Amino acid sequence: MKVIGLTGGIGSGKSTVAHFLAELGAVIIDADKVGHEAFKPGTELWQEVTAAFGEQILTTSGEIDRQKLGEMVFADPRRLSQLNEIMHPRMSEMVKAQLEDYRRQRVAVAVLEATLLIEAGGEWTKLVDEIWVTVASEATVLKRVMERSGLSEAESLARIRSQMPPTEKVRHADVVINTEYSLDEMKIKVKELWHVRQIDRGNG
């Protein structure tokens, strides 16, 4: 089974590329959805995060309020690092289990879509065969983030700039996809990459 690690900063077009890869036959593991699953009340990760950041991050129903937690950690690099140190090992185990399940099903191509694939280090990158990085200009990313999240320009920029710079991500990339183009152009580019890199010849 071929495993693609798809990464890029917030608003860089990862989900769009993942959608096109799914249309070509890949199965997608979305790290955000894995995080939602891991955050369910009562799980070990939920307990650790609540203990570290306090019950003020919980909703009245006991769920972790991801927006409140985000506001807390994106304003303080130390708290963000603390959260990542708690989350990454547990989430990587969940992803590894999903990949093993797909291998048993003889899936040809799996895509791990994860914003922090590179930042999380070897425990994540060793799960993938190659790394694809999506990039766009900061102006484009800012526009996308503000439209999608409803955050102010200052809040959006804080989130964008709290992440690894795109130039650093690109240093780790096997493939770089510029998402400044139209959806039709991006779709063609992803299809070309799929065939040029012979991804559709996964060995199961």
C-alpha cells in the first residue's frame, strides 16, 4: 500500500487536494477527524488535555471546546507545544491502527492529511512513503482562513504565523502543489501527479 502524507499550513488547500485524491481512488485519513475522535469525553487524551489546560476549556456537556483551546494555545507558543506533546503520540497510534486496517483490506493508496505531519516528527513521517506539501501566498491563505473561520485578520494571522513557515515544510517535500490556481487546474495537476508518480500502481 502506498501512503501519501499530505500537509501544508492552515488555508493552504490540503482538503481540496485530498478530495481530488479521493476521487482518484485513495482513502483519506483526516488527522483533524482523528483528533475529534481522540477528544471524546472520558478518553485518555481528553483527561490529559483537561488536566493540563483546565476545565475552562470544556463545554457544559463536558466536551473540549476546540475554539477555546485554540485561542489559548495559539496565543502562547509554550502552551501550543505542550498540547502537541500530549496529542501527537496518541494520535499517531490511532492513525497507525487505521493504516494497518487498510493494509489488511488491501487498499492500494492511503492519504494521511495532517497539518502538523512534519512538526510531529518521526513518529508521523515514518508512517508515510512520501510527503506532499500544499502552498499558497499568505494573502490567499489569509483570505481563505478569514472566510472559513470568521476570525479577525489579526486572529487569522496569529494562527497562520504560529505554524511552521511554508518554506520549511517545502524542504521536507517530495511533491509541492501550488494551490493558487483554479479548482479545475488543481484537479488536472493532482491527476497528473497521480499518474506520473505511478501512485495507482500501489502494491497492496
